[in-house]
Amino acid sequence: MKSYLTDKTVLITGGAKRIGRQIATSLARHGINAVIHYKSSAQEAQALQNRLHDLGVKSWTIQMDLCSETDLSEFISLVRKRVGKLDFLINNASIFHTADLDKLGFEDLITNISVNSWAPFSLTRSFVNEFDEGKVINLLDTRIAGYDWDHVGYYLSKVLLERITKMMALKYAPEFTVNGIAPGLITPPTGGSQEYLKKRLGRVPLETHGEKTDVAEAVLFLLQSSFITGQIIYVDGGRNLLHELEG
């Protein structure tokens, strides 16, 4: 039996790897077609496209540098020309640079904001201008509930995106819903091992780490809902509850 989600189409930025890949795969099992954006992961994007076809949905890959304002401003229009109607936008792409307060430079801060804050805002605004209705989900981080002293540019950019998410939810209602998902201990940083996760289990009330499927299930929940907007769902085992206490 077809559901509300069957034959809908989603654009996932940074969709070729890690959490983005899992989201695309999980949504495909519910009949959702996917546009997979990538910057440099062409091989992974093609492999995912093949996987989605095997799952019985349509898929497309699009390369784009989210730091290029010219490319960014034309991105949603390009997607529309290639695939037609776009129903959902998931702003998943992000960068994660190490820099504390003493070492954070202006250019590094601007780069973090460009990819992690401005790109989701710009794409959402274009999405709203191109289509009559839809749903937007921004991927945040449990760190927004407290501080991240080691990745200050990244942290500030995600806090900014959280405020933008709520502002857009108000601005673009009732035709569009805009929500956020804030993952916690799900995957190690690129190049990291499972040991990274094991060392941090003591910081999680549930004393375990999550899986990429946990994030995908939260995405699915928000896409199925017609009465939720402006909310942030923490997928973090309760980690956000401790941030304020720990400082």
C-alpha cells in the first residue's frame, strides 16, 4: 500500500556518506526518491545511487561547493530542472574543524558559518521560493545545548543554525515546516575509530552511543508529521541534559 511518503523526493546535502547516506537509504525503503548532493565524494555518491535504485526508487547525484555563493543561489533551481518537484530538503552537509577560542581565526569562523549556517538558510529560502509547500530538516548537534571548547567555529555555526531554524519555521509557515535534529554520540569524526565512541559513553545518561539509523528514524518521524514545526529533536541518549551542569 502506498503511503504519504511514496514517490516524494528529497534533497540531502552531504548525502553520499555517513549519516546522510543512512538517511537516504532509510527513506528509500519508504518509497522516497533522493537527490544526493556531494562536494568531492563522487565515488561514494555513485555507489549510493546504485543502492537506491536497487531499493526501487529514483535517485540523482549533484556536485556542488556550498561555499560558492553563485552555485548556492542556483542550486535549488538546478535541482528543479533535473528532477521536477522537490518535497523535502535535508540540510545535512557540514564541516567540523578543530580550533579553540585562542586559535580560532576569522577565516575559519566564516568558513564554518558559510557551510554550516548560511548554506542551509540560503537553500531553504530558495526551496520556499521555488515550491508551494514542503518540509525542511536541519542537522544540528547536541553541542548546541552547552559549549564545545575545542571546535568553537563549528559550535557557533550550529548555534546560529538552531536560531535560524526557529525563525524560518515562523516565517515560512503554514506552507512549510522547518525543524532540526541534534545528534549526539553517533559516529566518530572522519578518520576516527570506535574507540572514540567508547571513551565518551560516560558522558551519556543512557551509557551507550547511538546509530545512524536513530537519526534516520527521527528524520522519518518529522517528514511524516504535519503538525510539528520549529522544534529541535535531540538524538543523543540524554546528553543535552548534562551540558548546562557541566558548563
